[in-house]
Amino acid sequence: MSETSFVCEPCGLEELPAPDGKPVIRLVGVEKTLDGKKVLDGVNLDIPRQRITAIIGLSGAGKSVMLKHMIGLIRPERGQILIDGVDISRLSRRELYKVRRRFGMLFQGGALFDSLTVFDNVAFPLQEKTDMGEEEIREKVLGRLAQVGLEEAQGKFPDELSGGMVRRVAFARAMVTDPEIILFDEPTTGLDPIIRNSILNLICHTYHQHGFTMVMISHDIPDIFQWSHYVVVLHDGKVVEAGPTAEVVSSVNPFVQQIIRGDITGPVHLM
Amino acid sequence: MAFLVETIGKRTLRAVNGMGKMMIFLYATIASLVFPPYRVSRVVKQVHFIGVKSLFVIVLTAAFTGMVLALQGYYTLQKFGSEGLLGSAVALSLIRELGPVLSALMVTGRAGSALTAEIGIMRIGEQVDSLESMGIDPVKFLISPRLLGAVLSVPLLTAIFDVVGILGGYLVGVKLLGVNAGIFFGQMEASVEWNDVANGLIKSLVFGLIIAWVCTFKGYFTGRGAEGVSQSTTSAVVLSSVLVLVSDYILTSVLL
């Protein structure tokens, strides 16, 4: 199976009918220090339901840490992480595991289990967390693998796959449990432009099909703007701009403009 | 002076913090064994990895340990005209001390280091976070089967070590140096008591727990990148080995 054999119709991102308008994830005054550095510094942010939200910013801005806060993998020192009004930073481990059933997450490197085949990797959450029968699981897994164009690779192991295929398997695994919210930690980093666009296209198709709430960290600027409804710009642990994509793109904030254009001159001096 | 006090204080706090973290980790692992679901197949897999795959190195070490014990023992006992006690000397040394300790050290080197590296790589590759994100307790899924697998495997390996070691001693003592076979085994039967065997097994149970505990802990809380995993693996092997020897002294003084 070649890397580029997965092709689907180009997706034009649309907005599904708005539900209640309330944010599904809300971060209130979140602070976190790691290795003596303040990574999140009073972050206030709303993630809208059934929309694709892109989080952008420089490397080390705190994007991945913020994403891990949303699913409770990291607990904040101060502030609240509200999922539909429930503060998950105060929940016990067992209660947190229940909340996480609403989530799917795609990690930066895929985080597939090396000792399991593609099929078993995708089937894993169903086998572990549901009472589904073997046949039902098989049907569901093959359906998800077909959706990402990898049904022929079901017997392969992760080390036999290319980077793009690994991300697609990870995506199939993230959505196999039909979560309400999917978090993507740099789903396209390190991929060539064709594979990158095919994955973003796949995310877009999946959004139209299932209406998941999706939060995606990306460095693909400005391409990411055509694949997201909302954009959040993070810098030095603070949200410097957040809103509908068109508004963020036309922001007058010099930092936002610098990061959009990729200028080496501006408020941020790296060298 | 203030700097010295500050340094000692910092190191003490770090050590106490580390020990506390290890105790909490052990408690969480044992607690997760109590509650369902029970995954017997995962424990069997670990018994295969820690136990069956260590068999070759255990048999080899045991055979040569028994052989060298017989050789050294024979020439020492000969000075006192007590060659007939060779069987009991070999058996008691193996069953009480060398069997449990050497088996534990071999398992640490072969399987313990692999446990640390495997879990460490899963940690830096975000596979542990991935389990968490699916709502699966990584301690129950990854650590508990390994702990139980080691606690079951090490006593079995120790028993095999003892038997093979005695056979090695028999080969050198009886077949090579000419000690009477009846006396060799007769003295052994007369001097080895059930208590000696039980003490050896208790030690090996504790050693199995120590190896799995330390090695999985070091992997679970590994540092960043390949260097972090390499450092964790080294410190897991060193700490496990030291703890095995220290606990051997404590157990011996309590059980004797």
C-alpha cells in the first residue's frame, strides 16, 4: 500500500448547524509551571462545541501542555478546566476516566502500541473499555480503517508504516469509540504537503460526517486557516488572540501578524 | 556552612520525596491487583518473559555455581578430613543464599533492565499518556501484570537454580573428585531442613517484588529522550541489585 493511495474528494470546510452555543471546554485562569518555567500563565479560553479549533503559536508556547490539560493528563496549579461545566481538575482518577470516554486523542507521534498490529491498535479501546462482541468490534474497526484508507494495512505493525500512515491509524483509533471531542497534537508535523493535506482533508470529512468537536495544534500556517472555524494564538503561556478564523487572520495584533506571515522581524526576536 | 546545610537539606528532601513516590507507586500497583478486571493472560505473558526466557541464563549460572562450590568446598573440607560433608555444604549454600541471590541478580540483568527500557520507551513515546487518554489505568494495565509475573517467576527460577546447582556440585564432587554418591546425597538429606527451603523461597519472593517494583518504577518515571531511558535502565539495575543484597542481609538475620 503506497502512502498516497489514500485519496478523497477535496473538502470545503463548512459549519454544521450550531447547537446550544455553549462552549464544550472552558479553561479559566489556568496556570502551570514545569521545570521552573511558567508554561501556562492564567489561560482563559472557550472551545466551541462541534467546531474545529486550531491552536497555533511558537514552539514552547505551551500548546501541547494546554491540550493535555483539556483531557486531564496534566492538572493545573491554579484555575479550572471545565468540560460541560464540570471541573475535571478536581475529579478523582476514577471520575476522570469516565470523563475521558468522551474524548479521543491523537498524539504527535501517533503513540501506537508497537507490539500490536494496526487492527489491534484500533480495536484496543473497544476491547478494553466496552462490552462489544468480537464481530461487532471487527466491523467497527474495519469501518474506521476504511474511512482512513488503511483497511489493507490491518495486519501490519506500526514500524512497517510511514509517518502519514501512523497518523491515520492513530486517527482511526481516536475516533473508533465515537467520542464527542477529538484532540490532535500536531497531526501533520513532519509530513510532506500532499500527505499533510490528505490528513487535514480527512479531518474535515470526518467533521462533516460525525460533527465531532475538534481541537488541533498546528504549525501549518497559513494553511491551517482553511481547515478551522476558530483559531487560538498562544504565546508565552498566554492566549494573545482567540476567535473565528477570519477575525484572527485580520487581527491588528503585531505578534499575531508576525506568526501568520512568519516574519523574522517583529515583536518576537528568536536570534 | 549555610550552603552545606542547604545542600544536605535539599538532597535529604529529594531522597525522602523519591522514597515516598516509590511507596505510593507500589501501593497503587498492589491495590490495582485487587480490583477487577483480572487479566490472567497478561500475567502469563510476563511469567513467560521474566521466567521462561531467563531459564537458559539461570541454568548456566546455576550449573557453574554448583560446580565451583563443590570444587572449593572439597579442597577446604579435605583439610579437615570432612569431604563427606560436601553434599550438605553445596546444598545449604545454594538453597539458603546463592540460589535466591544469584537468581535475583540474573533476572535483574536480563529481565529487569528490559522492563525499565520497555516502559520507559512507552512513556517517552506517549503510549502511557495514550492509555490514560483512553481511560485505561496504565498502572493496572502495564505495571501490575509485570509485578505479579516477577513475584511468581523468581521463586520458580530459584528452585530450578537450586536443583541445577546441586547437580553441578554432584558432577564435580562425585564424578570428578570421587566423593561417594551415597554419602554426598545422604549428608545433604540429613542437613537440609524444610525451614532452609522455605527461607530461600521467602527471600526469592521478596527479591521478585523488589526487582519488578524498582525496574517498573524507573521506567514509568523515566527522564526525557533516549538518554533518559538509558539512565533509568542503569539506575534500575544498580538499585535493584543493591536492594536485593541489602534485603538479603535483613531477611537472613530475621529468618535465621
